[in-house]
Amino acid sequence: MVSRKHLKLFLIIALIFRVITTFCHDASIIEITKSGNFNTFTNYDRNQYYLDSSFINAALIVLKRYPELENIKIKYIKKNINTMMAARPVIGSTLKQMGKRKYKIITSTNPKNKSEKLFRQISINAYEGILSHEFAHILCYSKKTGVQLIFYSIAYPFKKRKIERETDQIAIDRGFGKELIEYNQFIITSNLVSKKYLKNKERNYLSIKEIEKIIYK
Ligand SMILES: [Zn+2]
């Protein structure tokens, strides 16, 4: 039988693993500067250029409505993750002063959710929709101290629905309600998106109807 001591140890290891995987550092591909310029790094090819240029265009439009993030460094990374896109602090800078912290937006290369193909078909409005959600996450992170961020990351799996719905609400407050709806319509009608991803969206995020209710009230 598993003793209480072992269970405690297991929980501590699981929490440490959770923090490390959340904030894990990767090689960046693009770094957007506040002037709208960007620097490119490794793994750069023609296909990625298409994806990257539409990302940059959408990101710059969205950033204009998040003036608080103007001086914050955000890196664009491609990585095999389970969701389409994610925003996280860069691990090495988590405990730095809030103004000096760096963040990353990760686009999935996971072959199961076919996100690379999907992002080649996405409209600029839908791209703005998903990015406005990711920048809303970064806005929340930017208001937290390093220690608060670590606890926030540990609590995330237990408060996922609340956090994700509040993040959608921030994006709507910044004027991206219609774009969020367009993103949702895009993924619902696409034959590239996995059922698992759609179920997760349905369970944890604002629905099209809920967003419509907010923006047309
Ligand atoms: Zn989110």
C-alpha cells in the first residue's frame, strides 16, 4: 500500500515537474520588438515564413490594444504542445522584476492537432482572435510577482476553466470579441482540428453564444 509519506513526496515531485514544464525555455524563432521589427533565428524556411509573417501582422494589430505590453519582450516559438497556442513566461526571467521579465507565445507543431496546416489557412481576423487571448494571458502574468506566478502555474490545472474564461473576457474587453468568434467558427468548421481540442474548448472557454451575448448586450 502507498504510504502518506510517499504520496506527499509524489505530489511534491509532480508540482516541481509542473512548474519546470510550464516555464521550460526553448530556442526562439522570432522576437518582436516594440517598434514592430522582428529578429529571426533558427529553423527558418519558406513555409515558416508564410506562417510567421501572418503571425507578425496579427500580433502587431493586437499589441496596439494592449499598450501595457508595449515594452515587454515576447518571443515567438514553435514547439510540440497539446494545444494550438500558449503564452508563458520564459523560465530564466520568471523571478526577475516584472518589467524585465520575458514571455513566449508558442505555436504548436504537434502533428496530432495539425496546427501548422491550420495556421496556414487561418484568416487574419481569426489569428487576431487567438492572439488576443494569448496576449491577455501575458497581461495577467505581467501583473504578478515571480512567486505569485509559480503558484498560479501550480493552480492552473485546477482552475483552468475560470482562468481561460476570464482570459477570453479580457480579450473581449480589448475589442476582440468578433475576432474570437471568428477563431471559434474557424476551428469548429475545420476538418483539421481534433475532437479532443474542440471538447477542451467547449469545456473551458467562452462559447460563441456567450461571446455574442457579451458584445451585443
Ligand atoms: Zn488560454
